[in-house]
Amino acid sequence: MKRINRNSLPFMILFLIHSILLGLIFTKNKNRKQLFILLLSNIGVAYLFEFFVLNLLHAYIYKPKVVKNKVFDNIFGAVLSQAIFVPFTAVVLTSLRSKWLTKMATATYFVVIEFLFLWLGIYRHNWWKIVYTYLLLPFYFKWSDLWYDYMTKRNPIVRWVSLFLMILVTETNLNLLLAISRKVRFGFGRYHSWTEHFILVPLYSIVLSLFTTFSLSKENNLCARVRVILFEAVLSKFLEKKKLLKNNYLLIESLLLRFLMIFIYGQYKVLLFGDKNKEASIK
């Protein structure tokens, strides 16, 4: 039996801890739909933060040693942190209606983990400081509280941005899977490095997510869905012609995948804004 390497073990332990905590919260809370929206919104904000701090500015490096490619390994560590550890915790704190003291204590918990990761050599700072973690996390947790409150009050701006963030998270995760399977690769020039890929692919995801949000928030019908599919096809072809994208999957694969995605995004829209046809029949 293959032994678990010492780098990945702390990440796995934290994954289990935070997943169990979130699972307990979802089990006990009756308002699971709102919590699900909040979770994806929190992850979306964390992804946007990570795009600037990690992908562009290279503030730190993760070393979970789950995959051999160092760039992928770094991104994988970031995904665990920004899509699981921190956002899961934010949802738990929001659901429990935690006070500032609890938020500060939780930030201290993450600071201790950061010290431990640095000591173990599975995480390294370039220009990031631990004090940034301690100062920013309580405000992120508070943002989660405010977002949940406005969302439950059906604030139209918060619901619209939540739809964008939910689509962005799904697009980002999808593009990560496509990159791992070597189906797509973004970059400049003849040779596309993975460092270039993870600078361009978030921008691609943001543009596509914004267009999809604008389209589906107005109308969730066949016309809107086809418009999104055509936009994605035209955008991809444009990037291919500009030598910014290398595409390695068949047209039928691309269409099936895009139809699946647009169906999921339609469900997100219904979850946030409701089904207008049902509302109309009730009236």
C-alpha cells in the first residue's frame, strides 16, 4: 500500500475537518438552498482574491505534492484553501451567527495553521505576511454574514452578483478539470506555459460568466441559452485564431459540455430568482 506523503496529509486532515463541520451545518439548518448559494458566493469571492494574489502577484506557494507538476500542485493547494478551508468556515460562522470575538478566534486558528504549514515546508511566503491573514479573515467572515442577510431579503443586486459568482465558480472548476485532462490550454505565443494558462483562464471564466449572468438573469429560455452557447463558441474560436488558446476536444464534446453547463446555470437562476412561469401561473 502506497504511503501518504507528509506534505498532503495536513491538507487531507483539514479537508475532513472542514467538510464534516459544513456537513453538520447543512444537516441542522433548514434553509439549505440559501446556504448553498452563500457557499458558492463565498468561494467565488475567494477565487477572485486568489486570482490577483496568487496567479498574478505570486504572494505564496502551496506544496501539497498531490500532482507532479509544480504549477498544478500550487493551484491544487490554493483550491483546497480558497474553495474549502476558508469558505466552508465562513458559511459555518454565518449559520451560527458568530460574533466578532468568534471571528477573531477563528482567524487566530487559521494563523496557527499557516505557521504550522510554513514550519512543515508545505507552504511558502513570497511577499505575503501572516498579519495579512489575521486582518483580512474577520472581514471576509463579516462579509459572508452581510451577504447572507441581504440575500435572504432578496436584494436584487446581491442576487445578481450571487448568480455571477456561482457561475464563475463552476466555470473555474470546469476549466481546471479541462486543463488537468489536457483538453484546453491558454497562453501566449507558440508555447503555452501553465503559468500563462492560470493567468488567462480566470479572465476567460470571468468574461464568460458575466455574459451568461446578463443573459440568464433577464430570461431563462431557449433563446438565452443558445445565445450563451454561441458566445462561448465565438469567443473560443477568436482566442484560437489569436493563438491564445489550444483546444484539444471534439466539437460534439464541446457542445455536450456547454449544454450541460447552461442547464446547471439555468438551475442557479431559478434557485436565486425563482421560476417566472410558475409565479405567473400563481398570480
